[in-house]
Amino acid sequence: MPHRAPDCLGGGLSAINAGSPEGSTIEPMFRFARPDPQVSKTRCRWAELCLAIAFGLASASDFAAGAPIDAAAALTQYRCYTCHADREPLAGPAFADVAARYRDRKDAVSHVAQEIATGLRTGGPWHMPPHPEVSRDEARAMARYIMSLGDKGVHPPGN
């Protein structure tokens, strides 16, 4: 049975007679010129580059199309709920209290997102470690969610 090797591997159409003791070559129905190996490597590299760009653009278009980040899922994924809760303080302040604290700042979302990424050390015995694994967009989505809880704070800031 004829076997067609990909052009980028330097093959054309070839057929081998497996039943013959010498393994003689059977003339193929179609003849392809054996491509120059350097040209084949270049074609493969261009093909790989084009595929990488196509997949990258597809991923970027999903992101650019506004694929929303589920902030609650991100807070769970990065284990924020280990130290925080939406409405009650645990080892860290309640998210509603964080929102109430920064409610009057125009840059509250950016500030909270920055604190998520870089961490926060306050005067108490506990501090929030930095989270470099959280992307900027995820941090902003989490900060928007936290700030949306601001009107429902249960503890006054500073307590």
C-alpha cells in the first residue's frame, strides 16, 4: 500500500513491495519530486508559525470578545476564602469590610487589585501574602466583586 510522507518531512509518494524478498520498489501511480530538505524545513517552520499564530489569535479573540472572568470562582481557585469571607471576618477581614474601607476612593478597584497581587502587611500578626499567580485581569475581576459588596458591610472600617 502506498505511503505518503508529509512534505515537511522530505517525502513524496513512495511504495514498497513488502512481499518481494529484495523489498523492491514498486513504481507509484503518481510521482512527486523529492523536495529540497532545506526548503522542507523552512515550509515546516512557516506552517508551525502559522498554526501558532492562528491558535494564539483564536485565544486572544476569545479574551477580546469579553470572555468574563468568574470572580467568585477565581476567589475559590486561589483559596482566598481560606482567610476571607464575603460578610464575616476570618483570619482576614470580610470582603464587605474591605469594600467599605475603600468605598470613597476613585481608584478602589485598581488599589484592591494591586493589593491582591502584591500582598498586604498590616500592623496585626497576620498579613496577606503576594499572589503573583493571579493575572492582572483576574485580580481586577476579584477587586470589582469585592467592591460590589461595599454597601453591605457588616463591620465598620478599623474594627
